[in-house]
Amino acid sequence: MTSKKRTIAQRTRVAVIGGGAAGYFGAIACAEQHNSVEVTVFEGTRQPLYKVGISGGGRCNVTHHCFEPEALAEGYPRGSRELLGAFKHFQPRDTVAWFVRRGVKLKTEEDGRMFPVTDLSATIIDCLQKSAAKAGVAVRTGARVVAVRRVDDAASSQLELELKGGERMRFDQVLLATGSSPQGYKFAEILGHKIVPCVPSLFTFSIKDPRLTQLSGLSFPAVRLALLTEGKKPPEQIGPVLITHWGLSGPAVLKLSAFGARQLYASRYQADLLVNWISDHDIDSVLAEFHAHREQHPRRAVVTGCLLPLPRRFWERIVSLAGVDKNVTWSHCTRAAMKQIATELTGGRYRIVGKGEFKEEFVTCGGVDLREVDFGTMESRICAGLFFAGEILNIDGITGGYNFQSAWTTGWLAGRSMGTASVRKSCDSSVQ
Ligand SMILES: Cc1cc2nc3c(=O)[nH]c(=O)nc-3n(C[C@H](O)[C@H](O)[C@H](O)COP(=O)(O)OP(=O)(O)OC[C@H]3O[C@@H](n4cnc5c(N)ncnc54)[C@H](O)[C@@H]3O)c2cc1C
């Protein structure tokens, strides 16, 4: 029987480049959907699913407890529009069900992050590896792909992979799931795709400021942060903030770093930050509270009586920097000093001087331009038979399980679509 006469399902050979979260999910979805398709994962290292292992401090923050696609999509500074449609097919509720069907229960923490009940990322790795083996997926580790080229002849149109060492193989369809590896971007680029330049996302802010020194460890439940960048509506976030020994951290800072990633990169991480430490107040409401308090407790010392929900040590610092001596009572506190304190609390200006540490989750923004990918199938709009999933795409989420969810969703969609005939035009480029 010639290859032309065989049915597409009988002859389809699928290669997945990259044995991470997206690659495994895509490979399993494809093999489970199409019994007769031959699926092989090529993982360059000896340790597939390495990032799954180290994520969430070794507990693997699998997804986020948010089952409304619209609300979930808001957690993606890049890719929210494209993922919104994709989440209608596979969202965190499906992720939870997928793992439960395979014997892995997930639990939700107060902040919405979801982990395996075992609190061990090994549980997720084990589940993915067993599911892949059960579905008949072949996994080749230590198999680094060094080139992908298109080979078109009269009978077929295929993609050829070349491994380190020289081995060459042809496949009908290829899923590129190489994460943020430069090699993966290069494959995509030479096959005709535009790569949006990569810059870091999810980081803390380095700030050297006398208002913060020696206050590390103090936390604030609801701070409003606004990044002051020229000529644009400043990105803003409200949420918990933590003072660290190098500046500011906490969920609101990480979110702002993601939404302002490109602006901050362009400014070399030098920017002004407007901080309202008590986001449900503004300067007028704070001044009104001060005046009412002054009427009622004229003899109380300003420094000892913080009437706002703020850590005592922070209040003392701000009062002292406003020039209010520790013996000054409310009745002797000048209007100018009260105004300065209120301004500091609701609109303090801080200078970001660098990108700080965040060791728990490393993510880059940038990658394959989303306009060139069909989010119904995850197939390239440029090169037939080429699919994408995971971090190789110009998608990134805020911290809390959003990045893995994007890998599961795009991997699942790609896997379900592969194994059937590609209808797109082929590209004529080759990659070395
Ligand atoms: C420390 C850390 C903690 C994190 N914590 C979280 C978290 O708690 N929650 C969350 O949602 N996200 C977290 N993330 C992000 C999350 O890990 C990634 O978004 C996710 O792993 C992306 O999956 P991926 O499959 O696209 O890429 P990857 O996991 O990077 O997998 C890509 C794979 O491709 C392989 N590869 C690359 N090039 C080649 C080649 N040429 N040939 C063969 N193989 C190749 C790589 O070796 C790798 O195994 C964390 C990331 C880090 C680094």
C-alpha cells in the first residue's frame, strides 16, 4: 500500500519536541485520541518534566482555582484574548478532572493555588509518565533535536527532525513544546514564524529608600501600586505587599512586574512607583480621620496611636520622617505634618532601581507570535503540520498556577488536533 492510499490515522507519525508539561500533555492527548497514531516525545535532557519537579517549591502548583474563563484570562498579561477561547475547551475545571480520573486529587489553598493533596510534585510527574506509557507514547530522553526541516515531495509533505549525533527521522506532524529554550524559538523562526523578543516577567522590585530600610518582613494586606511610565496609562495592581531587605515583594508586586514587564525592561528597571499602603483610603479620607481623632484624643501622642490598619513600625517610621517628634500630641501636630503623613500613606513615590529576586517561579514573556497560530487547533498558520504548546508561545501568566494551566490547555488542544490531516499550506523553509 502506498502512503497516499493509507488513511491519515494509520500513517500519521507525530513528534513532540520537549518533554515538559506542555509536551507531555500534548503527547498524551494525541495518543489517547487517536489509537493508531505513533507519538514520540524527544526530550533533550535526561530529566523530563524537570520544571514540574521544582515548581511550587517542590509541591507543583498545578493550576488556579478559577473556573470562569473570563476571570481566568485576566491573569495573563500576554495571551489573554487567545486563551479565552481555548479555556472554553480546556480550563482548570478540566485540569482537575483530568488528574482525578488518573487518581490524583488536587486541593486549593486560600489564595486559589491548587496542589496535589500529597504536596509532592513527584505525584504529578508520576501521573504524567504513567499516563504517557499507558497511552503508548514513546519517550526518548537525552534526545536533543538540533534541526527541523520541511521535506515536501510529490507523495507527502513531512517534517524531518535531526538529533544531536546525526540521526534523522520524518514525521507528519510536529509539536514544538520547547519552553523558553532559544533552540525552540530558532526552529519556529526558520520555519517562518515571528518571535516576539523575550524579557523576564514575575520579579520583585529593588528599592533603596529610608522609608523601607530595616523594616523587612512587614506585610500589608491591600496596597495599591501604580507604575509611573511616560505617556501611557500606568499599570496598576491592588493586593498584598511585603517589605523585603532589598525592596518590595508580594502578590501585588509580582502581578505588576508581569503587566509592566516590557515597560520595566525598556527602562532598565528604573521607574517610579506610586504606593497607597491602605488602598481603601485616599488622602482626603485619611486627613478626615486624623482631624476627627485630633478632636477626640488631643493629648495622645501621634506616634503611639496609629488609627489606620498599618504595621506599627511602619507608622512610626512615616511619622518620624514627617518630622513629628515622639512626644508630639495630636493637638500639637501641625496641619502640614498631618498632610505629609497622609500623602506618604496614600501616594508615596518610590524609585525602583532594579529587578529583585523571586526564586519560586521563573517565567519569560515573549515567544512565538500568537497571530500566527490557530488557537482552535494550536497549528501554525504558516507551516502545515507544525503545532505549538506551552511557554514557547508569547503567553505568560501571573504567579499562582496560571503558567501551568496555559501549558495544559495549549498542550491538550494541540494533542487533540494532531493525528488528523493538516489543511494548511506548507512552508518551504528549512531549519538547521
Ligand atoms: C522554579 C520555577 C517554578 C515554577 N513554578 C510554577 C508554579 O508554581 N506554577 C506555574 O503555573 N508555573 C510555574 N513555573 C512555570 C512553569 O514551570 C512553566 O510555565 C512550564 O513548565 C512551561 O512548560 P513547557 O512544557 O512549555 O516548558 P518546559 O517545562 O520548559 O519544558 C520544555 C522542555 O523542552 C526541552 N527542550 C528544549 N529544547 C529542546 C530540544 N532542542 N530538543 C529536545 N528537548 C528540548 C527542555 O529540556 C524541557 O524539558 C515555574 C517555573 C520555574 C522555573
